[in-house]
Amino acid sequence: MSLMDISRRLICVLFTIFGLSSAAFAANLSQEEYDTIAERIKPVGSVYLSGDEPVATAPSGPRDGAAVYGTFCIACHASGVSGAPKTGDSADWAPRIAQGEDVLKKHAIEGLNAMPPKGTCMDCSDEEIVAAINHMIEGM
């Protein structure tokens, strides 16, 4: 018998011993220990396929301007990213307000320059977008 054959057999014996000892250990676990291990190694998330239950639920009703702003608009309008008018800053908003409410609404819904349509809130209604605009210009 060659050294290679002996090594292979030794490795097989070691794996067999390891497998049997693991099975014996698992058989001796109490239900509480088993549940603890199962909880510790459970998946972090799930994958949903088309037709499965959605990850996020659809809005159950119209959101107010503060909710839309806090979820979608704040990322750019809080700090003025890419020229976005900052919330509550009358100097930033004055030229836009001067164009009229219809133009302001059109730009918010259709997008303008770096701002994507509806500011990435694709499930927002036009009224929710207008409410978010009103929220941003309040208190000027």
C-alpha cells in the first residue's frame, strides 16, 4: 500500500468519526438548545418573487407633506444637494415660487435638472407631492 492510499484512508476515517460525533452531539441536544441554535442561524431576510407577498406594504391612504418630505425629499432638500432649494430657505425658494404654483408643481412631478420625477417617490400621488412642497416652504 502506498503512502497516498494510507493518507486517503486516514482522511476518510477522520471524516467518518467527525460526522458520527456531530450526529451524536445533535441527537443529545434538548429542544431548548436546538431552538437556540435554530434562532441563531436563521436567515436574516427573505427573497420575494413576482406574485409573492411584497416586502413593503403599499400606502393605506394619502400621506401628509411631512411624511413624504421625511421619507423622500429630505435627502436633497435638507442640505441643498445639486442645487435643490433648502427647506424653509426663502432665498432658495423665491425664484421658484415666482414662476407660479403650476410651474412649481410641474417641475416637482416631472422632474427638473438633477431632480428625478416626483423626487424618487414613484408611488406618491400628485397631491402628496404638492403637500411635500407646501411642507418645505412653510414658515418662510
